[in-house]
Amino acid sequence: MKASAATTDAAGVTDFRAAFRDCMAGVLQSAMSADELSIEASDIPALLELVRETADPKFGDYTATLAMPLAKRLGAKPRDLAERLIVRLNADTCFTRLFDHVTGPVGPGFINVRVRDDALACGVAAACGDPRLGVLPVAQSETIVLDYSSPNVAKPMHVGHIRSTVIGDALARILRFRGHRVITDNHLGDWGTQFGMILWGWKHCRDEAAYTADPTAELSRLYRLVRKVADAKPEELAADPEAAALAEAHPEAGREVLLETAKLHEGDAENRRLWDEFMPACRREIERIYGRLDVTFDHTLGESFFQPLLAGVVTDLTAAGLARESRGAIGVFLDGQETPLLIRKADGAFLYATTDLATLAWRAEHWQPDRILYVVDHRQSQHFQQVFTTARSWGCRAAERLAAMQLVHVAFGTVLGEDGKPFKTRAGAAVGLEALLDEGVERALAIVGEGEHARQGMDEAQRQEVAEAVGIGAIKYADLSQNRTTDYVFSFDKMLELKGNTAAYMQYAVARVEGIAGRGGIDREALRQQVAADPASIELADPRERRLALAALRLAAVLEDVEADYRPNLLTGWLFELAGLFSSFYDALPVLKAEGRQRTTRLALCDLTGRTLRQGLELLGIRVPLQM
Ligand code: ARG
């Protein structure tokens, strides 16, 4: 953060929660050294988590509730303990230059503090002058591998892929912004049984002309058709005469499809050549969708990349005594687990888990991460628990790194339709992702075409661009604003509402805030420099100004909380709150018509809020149109 020419010694502090936590840590330390507190230094971080924003501004800005659990452990009275900590806080200049003296514990030992007005003004000035809005990079930057999206290619992406893609992308942006070294890897399912179906289909019922015209459309047609033939479910065949005829002509199709996959895996020249031919088309198809979603990856190694390592995984784990044979197959038998983790089938084929183990070891060796995050459906949680446990006890080349690494399954719930059941088309098929994006944009276009927007005289191309941002933003935001662990109901009507916690509302809020400077002919850059150089030009006199300033400066703390739980919905929730506080401020107080320091303060708050909202949406991967 750029240091501003300070007028008080509180200059530069923008994250007041972190500052209060620091003061509290110092106070706990000194109480420990004075033998007033018999706790260990290692207990302190968990206690500091109990320093949080106060729910009701009546009780100050931040509250520490640590006196209760601490007193319980020490057999003391919470209020007495809080009292002693308050005495120490009030004697600490780091504390008193930022916070108002505390008068005594509230209720069962709550320590409530209020940020001093001059410190808050300095914080606003510092954030205004900082391209990072006052957010310091983390003290300890880690290498974090993020595994997300990872669709199985050669079949169309569907609604089930949206959560991993969108949540993973937001986490990548946020962790990067916090100063971590993030490596993203799209672990494509590019080697699975779906290729057996396509290969079989290619050999038995391809349409050359259709393939030349649109390869992926023809490949997905083959996939859908052959899946029915191979599964041979009477009700599916009854509904599809073409599949039924094929199934009749090829009663062994199910077995033959598996054989095609096996041949590919064994290196059969013909199947390998076809795979090499199909893959670029499959990749282009998903790239197009990622392009619309503004999602990129550092690597897309895919399952196929790790195939040469799979036999070694099985030999290694067997030699280490972790894996053994059971009914012809080979599995890892873990303590307390009923089902083993299968790594080789009786027919010699390797499995999903084998690839994940090879991938983990490869990543550990080549990228040496401190953490790997897997953003994958909650139904795979047992798989990941077993893979993680196996990897940790595996004495491979990267063993040390593997044992030290944090491995996290960032799980999420299912997307439901408005009927509360898994989201399906009327025919019962998975909803295609591309069609979903198209519908979102189309519906957004109808909104963008209404009233105000039309009056602003946007031309057709601009309207289309705004609709793309609003429609796709709506789909992303609806997902990100849910607690990721629960299922959520997909509803275009709700996600495109202009009021409420939606992308459209937030995008509109940014346009509204940023429009103020434009209307006043304000040079925003000059304003920032002026304020940063002279924090005394900020005076927070009205409670609405004060609350807005405090909320805008919470960005760093919110991102810290998002990282702690991998929950982007904490970011959307705070952005929504910030937009609401801005409305209360702006509806009540004149900005351009104000004068002197009041005008500077309010313009600075508008500028800071606008930039903060924009930054927040960018960290979620949501585009913000310049006008709406
Ligand atoms: N391709 C898998 C699926 O569609 C997801 C892969 C997730 N990542 C991983 N390393 N297993 O279910």
C-alpha cells in the first residue's frame, strides 16, 4: 500500500478488524508474559477469530467475544477477564490511536470498540490513493493449485458443470488478488469410457457430411445415440427408433463399446489416431464456452496426460503394502472404510482414482504446492477422502511434499429446477450449458431493451454487449451468492431481478455510483491523489458517511473470510450490503451540491464505493458494463 502523507499516526490503516486483532494479540501476549493468563501462544490465533464486526452499530464497530471461552478454560469470570483485557487495551497506544477507549465489558464479557473518526478518515484517504483499495497482500504467500471445471469432454457441457467452473474461477481470482501463487489446472476427463462410445459410433453409424460441417455436434450426437444403444434400457429405446434399430442389429454393443475404450488405452493405432483427431474439436467446443464465461486456465493437462504413470501407481502402492488384490481387482484398503479405493479393475483397466493419485503425485513433484483445492460436486467426497488418505501414506518420490500439503475438497451442492428436483429438460436430459447461457443473454436483452436503457440511445451492438454481461453475470452471481454446500434452485426470473441480491442490481449500482463523477465533471484520478495526499480533507460527520466508509474498508477482511472457508457468497453478501449502504447515503445526502470538505468527503466515498464494488464483481468474474 502506498503510504499517504499522514496528518495523524493512524495513517495507512485500512483493515480495522486486522488492526484490532493485532492489538488484541499484543495484549494477550503481554498478559501471558505477566503470568496473568495461563494460555499457550498457539491458542491465540483461534481466540483472534472471535474478533468480528459488530452486528448492531449501536454497540460499536467491532466486538471481541473471546472472554467467554477463555474464562471457561481458566475458571474465571468472563466479565473480570474482559475488564483486565480492557485495562491493557486502553494502555496500548497501538490501540488508542485507532480505537476509542472502551468503557467496560458489555453483557457476558463482550469487548466492543469503535473506530476513531480521524483513523477512519485516514483509512478512507489511504484506500482512495491505493490501486489495491487498501488490501495488503497476505504475509505468507502460498502456492495453491486449483482443480476446477474439469468436464468430461466429447459430451456437451451441461448445467452440472457451471458450479465448479464459476466457483473455481472466483476462488482463483480471489486467492491471486490476496497475493498467493495460484496455478489453475483443468483436469479434463479426456480418456474415459465416453470415448469408447464415440469410437464405436464412428465405426458404425457416423454421418460424414455432418461431421465435416460441425464435428462436435456430430460427436455429441454419436455419444448420445450410442449411450442409449449400449445401455439398452427398454424405455429409452422405445422413445428412439434409430437407437432401437442399432441395438437390435448389435446386441453386443455394450461389450463392444468397453472394448473400444480398452483398445484406446492399450495404444491401438486406429483408436489413438481417431482420439487425436477428435480432441482438438472437443477442446474448441469447451474453449468457446470458457470464452463466454471469461474463464481461463494456466494448464489443461487432462486425465490423458497422466496415463503413462498409472501402471507405476499400482506397482508402487502394492509394493508399499497399501494396495492388494481382491477378486481379481486391486484396491487400497483403508482403516475404517468399508469399500476399498479401486485402482485397477480385474480386466486390467485403471480407474478414476488411479489417475487422481498419479495427478496428485505429479503436481506435488512439479509444482510443489502448499495446498491443492478440488472444486468438485459433493457426491465425490468419499472419493477424495480416500484419495487424500492414500496419497498421504504413499512413499512416492514426492512423499514429503504430499505429507505436508493441505488437500481440500471444496464441495458444492446440486443445481435444482424450480420444482425442487435436479435441473433437467422436460425430456429428462441434462440442461445444456450453452443453451442456458443463450437463454440468460436473451432474457437480459429484453431487460436492456426496456425504458431507460433504450432512452440512453445504445446501439444494437452495445445492447448486445450489455446483455451478454448482464445475462451471464446473472447466472454466475446466482450461483456464487449461494452457500456452496447447499443445493440451489435455478430461476431465471429471480436471478434477473433488478432489485435484490442479483448481478443486475450490483452492475446497475456500479453504473449509478460511477455516473455521479461523470455528471459532476469530476476528474476521479485527481480526486484520489488529492485525498491521499491530504487525509484531513476527509471528514466523516454523518453516521451514514461513517457506516459507508467502514463497510467499504472491509474488502480485505471479507476476502480473508472467503479464503478461510472457500465461500464466495461472503463476498456477494458484503457487496450487496455495501450497495445498500450506498443507497441510504446517496438518497439522504447531497454530493455534487455539497460544498467544501463535505463535498470532497462525499465524492471520495462515491469513488471508493464504486471502485470497491467494481473490484468485488471482477473478483467474482462478473463483467461490469460501463453504462446500463
Ligand atoms: N471429470 C470429473 C467429473 O466430471 C471431475 C474431475 C474433478 N477433478 C479431479 N481431479 N478428480 O466428474
